Amino acid sequence: MISVCLLGASGSIGQQTIDVMLKNPHDFDLVSFSIGQRTRYVRGIIKRFPHISSICLQNKSSVNYYQKQYPSIHFYCGDEGLNELIRNSGAEMVVNALVGFVGLKPSITSLENDKILCLANKESLVVGGEIINHLLSKGKGKLYPIDSEHVAIAKCLAVDNQNVDKIIITASGGPFRNLSRDQLSDITPEQALAHPNWKMGKKITIDSATMVNKTFEIIEAHYLFGYGYQDIDVLINYNSFVHSIVRYNDGTYRADVGKPDMRVPIKYALYQGLTDYQTVVTDNLDSIKNTSFGEFDIKRFPIVNVAKKVIEEKGTLGAIFNASNEEAVRAFLNHEIPFLGIEKIINTCLSKQKSIKNPNYEDLKQVDLLTRSMVKEMIKKGEY
Ligand SMILES: NC(=O)c1ccc[n+]([C@@H]2O[C@H](COP(=O)([O-])OP(=O)(O)OC[C@H]3O[C@@H](n4cnc5c(N)ncnc54)[C@H](OP(=O)(O)O)[C@@H]3O)[C@@H](O)[C@H]2O)c1
């Protein structure tokens, strides 16, 4: 039985993590969790997990309210409360299912405190991949990704990591895979929120439509598995049945295949890679049943080129990329900017700011704040 702290319990990954833990009550004991604004989930989680001893909520008023209802539970508040929760709740494992930059510091705190970190918050690696890898190399903390593509790659490499030619990350192509670049300019938030294969939180759904998510995943794969940009390809897999592929020097492929269901990669991470699974080996990808592939067209989604820049130059580029994207996505969802404005804002921010080498967390936070105010200014001036 392993004790777990779940950050982002009200979200899409958070709720599916709860499903996995409820199905395996003898293996996981939820002792602490965090919620942002959707505090209506608090009561139900406490009811289902009797050993909850601490909770972090985003707002002081919610903390005051729930503290009165549950006097024996210790409540923490806000961004710093997330770190206190990790340090003080006694959980051996932290599942980080927060969305955005706010997830980075809790990932750092988890590894500094030698926790087993199951990481859905991909922004942690995009922004702070160097810090995370440094902490992993010098401490006792461990990291297991919660992303279907990276779990697929981890599974394939666990079976065979010799003579690897390429890591091939699959992409559904998002809801607009059949539209021309011109047609992309009129996309509304409502259209972008309708992903064909996955039901996810709003931000990652927009990131999937813009291909920022695939760009994030290439950067994530670089930090997780140590491959360079030139060793990582993207391939369209229309129904998301093939979660990712490793190609070997002898021309064979090993793939993780199955229905798209995030509970599978969540389970793999929670069991620290020790679940039963099978990979498919073939020398012809088209022979894999019930699925089909297409070339990824980088001309339609040139944002993916940003992965090369971030991987090769590092420093604070990931922080600029992430913060400009977070602010632009927020503005797009509020109907303040058009769909292609997201890409334009990211590129402008990356070209206007110089990267700082070997940043610490405080440097990254400064760059994050600066980039956000830059984006707000650009939107005010109509520069998108
Ligand atoms: N969903 C997927 O299928 C999927 C797949 C792979 C990777 N991921 C990654 O997993 C992460 C979570 O994605 P998601 O789809 O689960 O997102 P989501 O549904 O939007 O959930 C995000 C969670 O983070 C909390 N949160 C957001 N801002 C916060 C803040 N400032 N302080 C404290 N808590 C905050 C939210 O709380 P409230 O909602 O209560 O405010 C919610 O619990 C993302 O990094 C995403 O890229 C997701």
C-alpha cells in the first residue's frame, strides 16, 4: 500500500486517477489532495477516502469554509500551500495533475523531498526540464510520466532499448487535421474544444488543436528519454489507437496499441511501470489492425519547429513558450484573439526575449511573469 498526494483532484486527470485508486483500494491510500476552484468535489473525495489528513484549496474563503466542516483535516491555501501539502502530508507518492506553470514548483518540491512523482503536468518539463533532471540525478526521487505517448515510449523502451533509430510520437492531428491553413483562421473556441478522440481539460484540448501539445510532447520526450530533436518524429494516427512507437535500426517497429483511455497510462505510472502490458512488433505499421496513419505536415502547423529551438537552446525558452501559450489560450477562449493569434503571439514572444542560461526556479518565475505581461500588452494593442 502506497500513500498518495493528488494535486489537481478536480480535473480530468485528477478524476481518472481517483477512478484508478478506487479500483485498486489495497494498493493506494489517498492521504492528501488539492483542488483549485471546483471545491464541490471536496466532500465526495473525503467520503470515499477515509485517511485524508490534509487538503489544499486555492482560495482563503474556501479554506475557511471547509476547515469549519472538517476540523480534524489540515487545510493549506494557494500556490505555496501546494508545496506545504507535499512536504507535510507524509505521502510517498505525488500525482501532479495540475495544469500550467503552477505545477512546476510542486514537481520540484516533490523531487527535493524524494517523492515518487507521477507527472501529468507536462508544463513542468517544458519549462523546468533541466532542473527536474538535475534533481532526479542527485536525489532519491523518481519520475513516472502520465501522458499516453510517453508511457507508450517507456513501455517499448523497457522491453528493448538497444539499437533505437527513432522515437515516433503519434498525433491524432486534432479536430482540424483536414483543414487548410487559411481555413484555420476562422476557428472558434467551441470548435477547438471538440477533440475527436479524447475528453480532456480545456487548456490541453486547445493545445491539441494548435499542435502546441505535440510540441510540448517532443520537448517532454527529450527530457524523459534523453533523445535529441533529430531522433524524435511525429506521425498522424487517426483514431489514437497507437499511442507511440519506437523504430529500431533493423527497420522494425515496437508500438503500444489500445483504445484511447487515460486510465491506462495513469495506472502504469501509479504502479511505477510494473503493470502487465504487451507491445506490438512489426516491420509494417499499416499491418496494425483497426488503425491508419498519415504524414504529419509541419507546414500547416509550423509551431512544432519551436520544439527544436527549446531542446537545442534550453535556458528560459521553455518558460517563454509556455507562458505566452497559456496567456494566448486564455485570450482565445475569451474570444479576445483568433485561433492563429496563439501561434503568432508565441513566436513574437520567443523572438523578442533573450534566453537566460541555466535558470533556477526564481529566474523561470520572473520570465513567466514578464512574458505574461508582454502578451497582455500585445493583446491590448491588437498585435496578434
Ligand atoms: N486530460 C488529459 O487527458 C491529459 C493527458 C495527458 C496530459 N495531460 C496534462 O495533465 C495536466 C492536467 O490536465 P487536465 O486535462 O486534467 O486539466 P484540467 O481538467 O483543467 O485540471 C486541472 C487541475 O488543476 C487545478 N488547477 C488549475 N490551476 C490551478 C491553480 N492556479 N492552483 C491550484 N490548482 C489549479 C484545477 O483545479 P480547478 O479545476 O478546481 O480550478 C484542476 O484540478 C495538464 O498539464 C495536461 O497537459 C492531460
